[in-house]
Amino acid sequence: MELSRLSDGYADYDTLVIKAQVQVISFCRFWSGIDQKSRDNMSREKSDSILPKVVKHFFIEKEVTSTLMMESLCMGLTALKEPSMPIVRMEEGSFVLVDDLLLLLEREAIEPLTPKDGYSGEFSIENVEKCLTKLGRRTIEIYVLAHILSKTEVAYQETVPYALNLQEEVIQEQD
């Protein structure tokens, strides 16, 4: 790479950023190269395998657990069965991504973690329940998205020799 290109956004505090960009491009090529049926299979996970992990992650044994957190996650899980603009939906005992993995990751990268229309400032039981439901749903959705991404990254890592060749091609294109 030419030194003049480093000043064009490829260096950040004496660190090259190009490596991460190449990895993202290689992952996108990997995902795009997978047939639709395989992508659909990788974009779903049985709730029986995820829910125990959610419980373990948020409720450590022999620790004081917030009843609000438990209630929020339970209400959020129930809300996944209702139509809205979710990340995941419940379908036949599985969590299923509602859109392409890459599109959801891009959308969620710019989306705030808390719901836009959360707590309105007015105290009422209905407002609190609504807010808890949205936060619980969002928590479960982000957890499921991260789980599915991790599973997909494992499949990607299994193709690393192929991905390394793609990275080399991209680097050569950049030069």
C-alpha cells in the first residue's frame, strides 16, 4: 500500500484499519457466497438451545436476581410472538432472523440499544410494563443476533484458507 493512502483514513493512532476492512469484506463475500437454504438454516436457532444460555447469562446461580429483569425478559419473549419491526421472530420453537444477517447487523450497528419509544416520563403501570416489555424484547433479540453471528463466524473460520485468499485479492486491489 502506498504511504499516501495511509492519510486517507487507513491509519488510526498508528494502527492500520485496512485489516478490519478486509475481514469485513471477506465475511460479506463468504455470506453472499452461501446458498439461500444454508443462509436460512444458519439464521435460525432452536429456542431450547438459546433460552438456557440467556438465563445463565442474566441470572447467575446463588446471586440476587432482579425481579424486574426477569419480568422484562419474560414479557419480551412473549412480545416476540407479536408482529412488529423485530430482529427475530418465534417460529415453531425457534428464533428466526427476520431479514438477512448482514442487513440486520448493519441496521443494529447504527440503532440505539434502547427502544426509541421507551419510557415516556409519565409514571403508570402500563407505561412501566410497556417499557419493560420493549427492553426485554430488545435484550433477547440482540442476544439471539449475537448468538447467530457467533455461529456464522465459526462457519466462516472453517473456511479461513479460502478467506485468506480473498483477503489477499482485496489487498492487491487496494494497491
